[in-house]
Amino acid sequence: MAGRLSSVISRIMGGSGIVSRSATSSLRLRVGMGLPVGKHIVPDRPLPVNDELIWDDGTSFPEPCIDRITDTVGKYEALAWLCGSLSCFAGLGLLAVWNDKASKIPFAPKVYPYDNLQVELGGEP
């Protein structure tokens, strides 16, 4: 990607191929391209059954990808928390609809001169 980008920039700037090659090599060295955890190891034997569930970043203690919260929170407790939070959001929405003054008066009241055109609209002077 850096090579393509630098060659496009070199063509736009009107530079020669030497500028493109030097920019490509310096971008590759200085940008730090590569995986965030080091070199990718290509497996040479079959992987274990649940290999995708372990995050092995090269440290001595690989960790599981999925947090183990099933022991602490049951499915009915999780359902209760979900229903409680959704009802709080629904209550807040209903409170906003009930207290919405903009829907009752969708436009600003217009103020006219001469006592709000009292006489012109048929009122007593």
C-alpha cells in the first residue's frame, strides 16, 4: 500500500523513479508495517479443536478470547437486567413524549404590532 501511494504521489509531483524507490523503502522501514503481535506463524500440523478460542500473543500465558462470565450471571438474571434496562429506556422515551412542548406548538407564535392586531381582527379597541 505504501509503495502504491508513494508511486502515485511521485507521479503527481513529477518525480523520477529514484524518488519513488527511496520513498517506498523509507516508508516501509519507518511506518512499522506488519502484524501487531509479531510474525505470523504458518501451522505445519493440524490445529487443536478449540484453537480459535485462545488468544496466543506470544506471551507465556495465552488467554481465552471469550470472557468466562457464565458462572457469575445466569440466563434469567441476564434476562431480568435486560428487561429492566429496556423498560428504563422505554420509560424515559415515554416521559419525553409526554413532556414534549414542541409537538403541541409546532411553530413559534407570531407577534404582530398594534397590540397583536386586536382591532384589525375584529376585537374591541
